[in-house]
Amino acid sequence: MFQQISIIGFGLIGSSIARGIKKHELSHKIICVDQNEEVNSTVLALDLADETTPHLSEGVKASDLIIICTPVGAMGKVAEKISPFLEEGAIVTDVGSVKMSVIKALQPRLPACVHFVPGHPIAGTEFSGPENGFAELFENRWAVLTPQGHTELQAIERVTQFWEALGSNVEIMDPAHHDLVLGITSHLPHLIAYNIIGTASDLEDDIKSEVIKFSASGFRDFTRIASSDPVMWRDVFLHNKDAVLDVLQRFSEDLSALQKAIRRENGDYLHEVFEKTRNIRQEIIDAGQADYIYPEDKRGIVSTKVKSED
């Protein structure tokens, strides 16, 4: 499908993409570009790439597909540094979970001779690092592409085919709409999780120890989500500020309605809300988007459920 693919940033997503490329034979050569030499050593030890380099200029030469897998806050600088070294006709894409700010940061910095197809695979776990990736991460998950009006159809089709080869379902979406949808389905849940765990951490020591000791399934799920990469999520909230604040305002209003219902012992209202949300959970299960199952070779875990995102 491609002669040479450069993956910039070799964490969970980048390493999972590399594994998928190898599994499905989508490129003759994979270049790992990561400024962390420890990461590069791990990548070579795991045989995830043919070459590694900490230098952006060297890492993108002769590549016909470049996938930027860094936190969204770093993508603009990455584009600026790789721009003079990109091959004519190369395709640049990304995996950021925010699209408006990424397009604004990357498009002006990329040369006119390359094709930019913004993307976001809606997949992930709470683990990070190249050792935690797996090729099946994207199977039966959505990959959203948010190309601009001037993006050549052929480039969009090639990126679409790439994600489909990794097992993803591909959706073309307006970038602003993407940011609002992900603000609801991914960004707000993470913000709530970080806040709940932060509240628990501020409790008195004796209460906090009991919270940890007697953690029920709901609290455990929040701790899993809140253990996600703090740099990545810091950038997500700062770069999707408007959508997150809009969704957070709506959430706050709905939370106030629940608070009022509890105070007034309005059981009918509570039952109505809980019934509606249970039905949504069933729809997610029916759509096959509920849980991952790790492959057998990942940490000896066969059926550990992990979060879908981000």
C-alpha cells in the first residue's frame, strides 16, 4: 500500500499502528521517529520498525505516508520541522482527538506539494508506551477523517483504505462537529474521572485509604480512565476548550436537575433518567463498541476490559 511510512511519536497508538502495518503488510518500510532514545531502543528490541531516529528531518525523508502521533499541543512544531524534508506527493495525517486546532496548527506549516488528511482513530487504552501496543487495537473501531474542501480525493481514499486495512470503520466528518461529538463521548468523561479521583485524593488519609480498599466497580472504572496520559489529556482540553466548556455547561445543568430530584425525593424522574441511560448502554453493546479484549500475548491477560478512546 505504501513504500515507506514514518510514525512520529511511538507511544500506544503509534506502536499499535506499526504492529498493524506489519501484520497486514501495508508498507515495505517503517521508520520510528521519537526524541526519546529509550523509546527508540524499545522499538528496535520489539522489532516494531526498520529504523529509528530522534531527528524529525531524517525520519520523514522518502516516506510517502507520515503519521503524527504526538500530543496535539506538539503537532504544530512537528509540522514546522518536517516541512522542508517532505517528499512531493506525500500524505501527512495525524491521530489527534481534537481536529479544529490541529488543522489550524498543521495546514499553514505544511508545503503545498503534500496532502494533509487529518484523522482520529477512536481507540486506546489507559496504558502508554510502545510495549503496550497491539495490532488489534483498531479492529471494529471508528477512524474519523476530517479532510478540508481542497484535499485531493485520492489522498482521502488512500488514508481511508489504510485505516480499513487495520480493521477500522471509517467516517468522514466536519472537524468542528467531530470536536463537539468527542467532547461528549470522550473528553467530558475523562474530565469527570480526573475530578472524581482528585476529590478522593484530597480526602483525609483514613477515609482515603478506605476508599481505595473498598473501591467498587464504578470507582475502579474512573481510576482506570484517570490513569491515562496526563500530557495528552492536558493538550486535549486546552485545544478543544470551546466544545468542552459547552458540553460541561450542559452536564452541569443536568447534574443540578438530578441533585434537585434527589433532594425532593422525585423517584419517577430518577427512574426515567436511569432507564434512558441503560438503553443507551445497550445500544453501544449492540454496535460492538463496548469493550476491548486483549490478545493472549498482552501481559498474560485474555479478557481484560479497557476503555475505548482516545
